[in-house]
Amino acid sequence: MKEKIEALMAEVEAVKAATKQDIEDARVRLLGKKGSITALFEEFRNVPAEQKKEFGAKLNVLKTAAAAKIEELREAMENSGAAAGAAASDLSMPGEPMELGSRHPVSIVRQEIVDIFRKFGYDVAEGPEIEDDWHVFEALNFPPEHPAREMQDTFFVSEGETAQDGSKHNPVLLRTHTSSVQVRTMEKMPLPIRVICPGRVFRNEAISARAHCIFHQVEGLYIDENVTFADMKQAILLFAREMFGPQAQIRMRPSYFPFTEPSAEVDVSCNICGGKGCNVCKGTGWLEILGCGMVDPNVLEASGIDSKKYSGFAFGMGIERIAMLKWQVKDLRNYFENDLRFLREFNTEL
Ligand code: DAH
């Protein structure tokens, strides 16, 4: 009797199960009506009276251990998620498909722009999104009363110190354009400078199909001796051809920015109708892509660059705008809502 109990105890301890069925088989084998432990209880009847106490206790320990083992195996199986039965452990079954994400259209276009300018020898520079008034406005030659500083355009974080004459000094704000990175670059990088600065910008605008309070820009800056307007025109033309195809033409319209003089806005020939006129270009054959100009000497001097010796050009474009032209997605909100039906359309661009 003793040996049988010990042998069965060893068997209980060694029970292993890969499936629910294995557990049930073990239960039947040990504790079922015809199970080996049940059979020992039958034999127990014939044990001499003086040994009943000892073997009775041992048998009960064995039975409890067997029941506990079965329960433990059941719980482990349920926790491992294999409760679905034999099929769950079929290692030849195909795995659960894992859906691959795709790059966001804004990231795709930003990378494309960065890659184009990298080929032209530009480095990438980045700056903080929470900026001060100096880098966003003051150093970029915005006069104190310039409307872009008004509350309706700029999200202010703090108002800054008020001087004795009532003027405010260096408020903290969310940058309204990436031109602030121009200033940071001019302050710290040795000349000549050739950088592009991609980044997120913020404006206090009501959200609509055509405006959003968050969007992305890429700023470009080139400063060296003898940089001319013709250099700028050539750089932008080459960019337009890389971005929109070798047939792309550009035209420049005079414009105004506080930080450049002269300034221009650049249109690219409509890539949909090839310049003949369609509803995308509103019949004009041209699409506006960026603003640019020769860096104003005041801006160079504000960052400690000798404007007699150095000159340069800058340009800035909206990434969502370029993406719109590339894919004809007209509602800006699509770029921010992360609707999977929209994002999946860009799966192929990985
Ligand atoms: N910062 C301008 C804006 O947000 C864009 C821009 C225009 C940047 C002309 C430039 C530039 O560097 O030269 O609208």
C-alpha cells in the first residue's frame, strides 16, 4: 500500500498537460470512477485495522494533491489563453495577422523635402516649439506694432516682463512659423550657413477646411558671401523640379515679409493640367508653394552677422500645402484627425 501511494504521488507531481484534453485524461486516470487513486480507496478497505489510521491520512493527502494539481493545470491553461481546446496548441496554424502602420502623409512630404535639400548640401536644424518673442518676431524685424503679434494669431504662454514705459519684453509663446529656427541657427552656427528647418507651428485660428491651429513648415536659409537673388531662384526652381517633376516651371510675384527684402511668393506650374488651367489651379495654371526673399540686413545684424560682408536668402513653405498639391487632399483637417481610412491611402508610400 505504502509503495503504491508513493508511486501515485510521484505520478501526480509529474502530470503535464498541453491541452484541455490532457488535463481531463489525467483527472480520469487518477480520480475517475476507475481511476488509480479511486482504486486505492477500494483496496483501503482490506487494510488491517491497526494500519487504517496511517494509510487513511496518506490516501487523503494523495487525493487532495491530485485534485489540486488538476485545478492548477486548468488555471494555467486558461491564463495562457489556450482555453480554446486542442486547436489552440496547433503550432501549424497561421498566426494572427498584425496590421502594419504607414507613415503619415505629412511625414512623407517632410522627408521628401528634407531629402531634396540634403542633396543640395543643406543640413537639417531644429528649434523649440515654445519660443520667445525675440526669436519669433523681434530678431526677424517685426516692428512692435506688427499685426502678426496680435493675440488672435499667436498663442502666448506668458506675457513677459513689462518695462517702465509699459512695453513688454520677451513674452513666451508657441512659434507661429519656423523662421525662428533661422535666428537660432544664425546665432550659433559658423558661416556659411545652409540649413532647412522642418517643424510644427501654431496659430490661433478657427479650425476649418482651409485653416488649422497646428500645421507644419519647412524653412530654408542660405548665408554666405555674395549670395544673390539669382541663387535663390535657381535653388527654388531645382527644388520645384525635384518635387513636382522635371517639367515644372516657377514664377515669382513680389511680396512682403518683415525679415526679407526684396521678398517674393513663388508659384509652381499646375501639375494637374500642366499649366493650361483647371479647377485645382482655378484656371490660372499656377499654384502658390512658398514665400521667400533675401534676408533683410537688419535680421543678419540682429544675430551678429556682418551684413556688409554676408548676404543670404530664406524661404518658407507649408508641408500640408505641398501635400495638398501632391495628393489633391483639399481639407486640411484630414491631416490632423488620424482617420484610419485616410491614413491607409498612404500605405504604399512606405
Ligand atoms: N514665415 C513665413 C510664414 O510663416 C514664411 C516665409 C516667407 C519664410 C518668406 C521665409 C521667407 O523664410 O523668406 O508665412
